[in-house]
Amino acid sequence: MVRALFVGRFQPLHRGGHEEVIKWLLGRHDELVIAIGSANESFTPRNHSPLVRELRCFTQCLGS
């Protein structure tokens, strides 16, 4: 099994960028782990979006 790791803040998740990378990784690896950085710093000026909102964006964008 080949696993890929994609690390990022994803604020916001970009359909033309992040989504394409995720699809590319899924097409070439058996499993993809997405690590959302700065989740412990929600609601700060640099990390304005809560983790729950980011996860919702992933499920809407990727349909899973």
C-alpha cells in the first residue's frame, strides 16, 4: 500500500488548486491522508476559519 500525505491550511479549500492536487494524489496512491495545519489556532487573524467549516468544504468539494 502506498500512502500519500497532503499538508496545508486549506483556508479556503481552492477548487482549482487544492482539489486538483487531491484528485491527482488519489489517482496515484492507495490512500491519502490530509493534514489540516493550524487547526489549534482557529479564529485568529491568520487562521480565520474553524476546522469544522474546513471539513465541510472537503466533503462538499470531494463528495465523500
